[in-house]
Amino acid sequence: MVTENDLDKLRSLQDIICEKIGLERGIQEIPKLLNTQEEMLTRLKKTFIEKNQEYEKIKLAEGEIRNKLFEAEMIREKAEKNMDLISAQREIEALDKEIRDAQKNEQQYRTELQQKDRLLGDLDEQIKQHTALIKQQEKDLEERRKGIETEIAEKQKQIDDLRKKESKITENLDSEVIFKFERIIKNKMGIGIVAIKGNVCMGCHMILPTQFANKVRIGEEFIFCPYCSRILFYEESAEGDEEFFDTEDTGSLSDLDDMEEDEYDDDEEEEEKVNIDYEE
């Protein structure tokens, strides 16, 4: 006979199992978080290398421009000196053009140098920022690695404590029922036991055969919903049992025999059947 005490045990067990599942998933997530930090550090280092390569490339180009500027200045200065040594108009005009061309090149090279200097300044600032970020990330990652073992050990201890509580609660309960119950909780978002009001399951809201609902009401054994697989317990509706019962198209227990034989073999196929039946 299923007593209220048995149902209370299942409710307490449900809370324990949910907490245990949460801790187990937390342990599984820890390496993933570490991997995320490592990937972030790898990306930062890659960007740092790219910024340095770009900096060196611009620095090299800046050096080439400075050489060109120096050559243009030398050409202009030489032409200006030669201007004092000649008197022929044609030569003066040629030198004057040479001076103007050199001045134009000087202005162009100085503009290009200013642009390169700005780029170098921006890159230098970005490189400094990435250097600081990498150092901080490496520090955080090292601290994270050191803390992982402690964190896992703490969670594992909590799981062990929960298992002890679980053992006490399940001491006099059927082991097969507990096995199914735990699997149901994992698959049904933490809810493994629900009420049946009249002949309607409050977990999946499917209408069950009246004979089946009466079997739950009598409570001689743990009964699982043939649709959502949850353990059922009877609860009177506010309208009263007679008004709540829906006897039309509910079938009988014999209609559910095939379903009960393999109700736990394939949860996904069951859910698909439930949706089809519900739409119909």
C-alpha cells in the first residue's frame, strides 16, 4: 500500500535528485569554462602577434619614407646651391623645376610620415592593452586551474552527502521504482511525481481511463502515467470527483497494457505519441 509517508519520501527524494543532478552538471561544466578561458587567451595572443607584425611592417615602411624624404631634401639643397653658380636662363628654369619637384616630394613624404606615426601610435597603444589583457588572463587562468580541484572536491562532497540522504529515504522503497523515478526526473525537468485529478494527469494533462484513475486512487502500488511516465498520486479536485471525471473516450486499462510494457524504453517516441494524441 502506498502511504502518504511514501509520497512525502518521493517528494523529498525529488528535491535531492534535482540538487544532485545540478551539482553533477556543474562538475561537467567546469572544464568547459576553463576551455573557454584558454580559447580566449589563445585569441588574445594571436591578435597580439598580428598587431606586432603590423607594427613592424609599418615601422619598416616609415623607415623607407624617411630615406625618401632625406633624398628629396638632399636634391633640393643641392639644386639651391647650384642656383647661385649658374646664370643661363634655361639652366635656372631646370633647377627651379627640380627644386619645386623636390619640395613637392618632401611635402608628400612628410604627410605619409605623419600618417604612419599616427598608425604606429594607435598600434602601440593596442599592443600595450593586449599585453595587459594577456597578463591578466594568464593570471586568472592560473588561479582558475588551481581552484578547479578544490571546486570539484567541494561539489563531490555535496553529492556524497546527498547520496547518504538519498539512501536513508529510499531504504524501504522499491529499487526499481527509484531507478525509474530518477530517470523520469532527469528527463522531465525535475518533476517525477504529479497528482491525478479525476482522471486527468496533472503532468501531461492527458485524460486517463476511469479504471486506471481508480487504481491510482486506491493506491495499492506506485503507478506511472502511461503518457508522461511520471509517478501518479490521487488528489481530489475542487469540483469534486464526479464532476472532474471524464468518462468519454477514456478506454480501459486493457488499452494501456501495450504502453506499460515499454513505457520507459524510448522517452522521445512516447512524447511524440502524446503530442499526436493530444492534437487529435
